[in-house]
Amino acid sequence: MSPSLSHRQTLLRNGRIATLRPDAPGLGIAEGGAILIENGRIAAVGAAALQTSADSADVVDLEGRWVTPGLIDCHTHVIHGGNRAREFEMRLEGATYEEIARAGGGIVSSVTATNALSPEELLAASLPRIDTLLAEGVTTLEIKSGYGLSVEGELNMLRAARLVERARPVRVVTSYLGAHATPPEYRGRNGDYIADVVLPGLDRAHAEGLADAVDGFCEGIAFSPEEIARVFDRARTLGLPVKLHAEQLSNLGGAKLAASYGALSADHVEYLDDEGVAALAASGTVAVLLPGAFYAIRERQKPPVEALRKAGVPIAIATDCNPGTSPLTSLLLTMNMSATLFGLTVSECIAGATREAARALGLIAETGTIEAGKSADLAIWTIDSPAELVYRMGFNPLHSRYFKGQRISP
């Protein structure tokens, strides 16, 4: 859009608006069915939009369609090389984890495939996955590193993530995940890996403006709370917010650790205990649920949803798109999984993929709800009821999306 046109008003009318305002019940349905967009931002909602629009505004008739905030996938590993379909096939044929590892499978295969590509090649390999997410109404996407496991490998993943915004109309938030796993050459020497790779890589990522946040994997097969604390201390020194993969397979107290640093989110949290729930509630840290990984690795321990509700912990949901444990590129299916596997309500699922996902990325002041002053990031749906977004599987009713006020067809 040219500068002369960027200040024109666009009036979306005759819609059904689910604002997701935090001070409104349920989905925050707005009366008046209208949204006024000006200079890429929401100028007014509901009756106020009809009253304040200029005669020269471009008018778009939504023909009774539903409007939600643009969807937000707040936890992904979508940038990577290769895939692990062969190991999936091997598991189905009865191969053990050890047999797959000896055949070059597991995270090592993803690291090898990822490090073989330049940032531009990583972008090209990842765009089909990203395009699938955008076609379902995603307007904001978090992307982690974590498959480089070397300074340059981690930086190249983040460089590729930064290229996404140039290639596609989407907001990208990056997370430095050097503390994802220990490469074979550092096996048994986590401390040395953190000193030699994770911390220097973090310093360089920050210096190059590649990292918006810092993540880690706190688990028996990854890093201890004490080891993660070293990474978080450096993040604090650099002024970067933190988040954490916590309590996915066991309870090491990762969520409590994350909360003590005022983390944006603690993700997975299947083994979260009451003490961890209380810590998240006290810090305002968002619990991000990842049903795709729960499903793919056939977990049995569900996250403590009722305890999170009672404590008032915000709950977000995300795809956890990754090549090994959640090869999922549908946030709509994630909503259905969150309802059917974890018992979230329709309102919780939709809020979890919009408002609370924005909160989990530190973006609640910018996006995630339909309110005056926020970025005009919207998803327009051809549905009769918002419940259809959660109820259906393999069904995409997206009509169009708006990103920063610009209309984009699927």
C-alpha cells in the first residue's frame, strides 16, 4: 500500500465479532458487527466503528461471517531441514529408540539436515509448513532455533526465521533455544556445552538482533534446572525475556524456575504439580499446552488443566511444529486436540490460540484481541458458530485474513 493510501479507512461491516477482550465474558462478542481499520490498526469496534468511519472509507461487507483475532502459534520449531518420516515408519515396524538412534535417527538427524542448509535454503525448506499455518488464519508465529547445536548452526536458524517476515505477511517472534539438546561430542558434558556453545551463541544472537526471547529444555534427557539457570542468568543480563520447555516427561521443577525469572511461558507442563501451578499464577507466566506432542508420543499424563483454571493461570495452546515429536502444521487441529485430549472449552481453545498466545509472546499490547489501538490482525471465517473452529477436523473455513490492516486471501 502506498503512503497516500495507508491512512485511508477500511470499514468491515455486517460481521459477527469475537473480540476476545479480557474484560468481557466468553469470546467478547461485540455489538454492531463492525471494525474500523486505519493506518494498519484497529480504530474502533462495534457501534463506534459505524459512527466514526468517514464517508470516504472503503467498506467491506462481511456478509455475516465471524471475525476473530488472527491466530497466533506461540510455540514452533518450524524452521528445520529434512524430516523424520522414516523413523516414524521404523517405530511402527517395531524398531526401538536405540535402534533408530544407531541408524542415525533422532534429533541428530534433524541437526545434520538443518546444518547442511544455508539460511536461505532453510527458509525455502520451511515455507511450505509456514504457508499451511498462514492458510488457517495465523498472523503471528513464534520460531525457535535448537537444531543447530553449534553457534553458527543456531544463528543460521534464527537468520532464516528473520527472513520469513520478508517472504510472507506474518509477524515472527524468535526464541534462542541453544539449550535444546547436547550434541554427541558433548555427551555427558552439559556444562561444557553451555559454556562453549549456548552462552557464546546467545551473546552473538543478541548482538545481531536475532533473538526476541530465550528458551530451554528442562528435562532429564536435556538440561537440569541449575544448567538452565545459567542460560537464564545470561538472558537477564542481556535484557531478554525467557520461556521454558518444562515438566513434559517428569517434574524437575522447571516451571518454578521459569516463574522465578518472570518467564513469559512454561510449555508442555504435563507433570506440573500444585507448587508449580502456584508459582505460575504468582508470576503471571502463561502455561502453553502442546497436544500435538502429547498425541504423537502417546503420552498418558495430561496437564493439570483444572488446577490451572482454579489458580487463574493463563492457558495458551500451540502446534509445537517440529520434525520429531509434533509434525503438526494445523492450529485448527490443535484446538480440536486441546478440547478432546485436554478438556479445554471452545472459548479456552480460541482464546488459547489468540489472546493467551499473544500473552505468551509478550505481545498482548499489540495483538491477540480485537480492540482499538491494536494491530489489525484478523481472521474472517465462513462459519455459523465459533464452535466449528474447534469441533471440526480437517476443515478450514478461513475466508480471508488481515495482517496489519492488509487483506490477504488464503
